[in-house]
Amino acid sequence: MEAFSASTLAVAIAEIGDKTQLLSLFLVARYATKMPIILGILIATILNHALSAWLGAWVASWIPGEWLPWILAASFVAIALWLLIPDKDDSDDSRFLGMGAFIATTVMFFIAEIGDKTQIATVVLAAKYTDTMWVIIGTTLGMLIANVPVILAGGWLMERMPLATARISASILFAVLAAVTVWTTLMNS
């Protein structure tokens, strides 16, 4: 359950102010249909994060055991620093918009997540925890926790959400994950 809770919390916080959250706002303004957008996010996230988690687990199986905690800690620090950089919305012009709310959301979310900090976090979390399925479920739930309120409450929520505070909080969370990883490694040595 640690893999599930850490993955859910990490992605839910990291996603606040992320470009996919801005994409959610854009899509609900464009289509005004909420359920196809939510289902598109769910499908895209499951596919993207499953591939990412399995990649993380595979990479972890090839890295020497004594190196893994240090690589994970460095990865958590890199994500913590990356979270401090605000994302911008780049979804205005897309050839997928004519495909309807569900298809457009699924394709655009899958593409937006490629190389995104939450995808990288999923790879790192799967490398850290052996429960890959719980990482996938947790990161998917975290993505939904961050995006569904944006879809349901739209602009009202985005106007009142302190994005800088959310980015700093997410950065601190990943820095804590790095510190815990180093602490645990040193205590087990």
C-alpha cells in the first residue's frame, strides 16, 4: 500500500498547474461534455503510466542493487527542481480536436504525458517500489484527483488555486522522497 499512497500523493500534487491540467481546462471549454473528457484522461493515463511503470520496473531490474537508491534519490531531486518551473498551455492548435471529446482527450493526454514530470515520476516510483500495479493505480488516481475537479469546476477552480504554492509543495514532496530514500539506504547499510 505504500507504493499506492506515495504514487497517488506524488502525482496528485505534481499535477497541479501542469500542462495536462491546463489541457483539461481547454478541453472542457472546447467540448462542454465532461464524462467523455474524464474517460479519455483515464484511458490515456492508464496506458501511459502502465508503460512508464513497466519501464521503471525493467530498468530497476538491470541496475545494480547498490546503485538504485542513489539513482532514485537523484531522480527525485531532479523532479523536485523540475516542478518549480511553471508549465504553459500548448494545446490551442491540434488536429485531434475534430475527433470528438473522448478521442481528442485520449490522444492529446497520452501525447502530453510523454516526457512529462508525472510520467518521469511514474518511472521513478516504479523503480523504487516492487508493486508496479499499485504504482500504476496510484499514479492514475493521482492524475484523476488533480484533473477531474478542473473539469467539473473549470475556470472557477483555476482562478482560486495558488499554482506557485502547489508547485513548491510538490517540489518539497519529491525532495522528501529523495531524503527518505537516502536515509533508508544509509540505515540499511
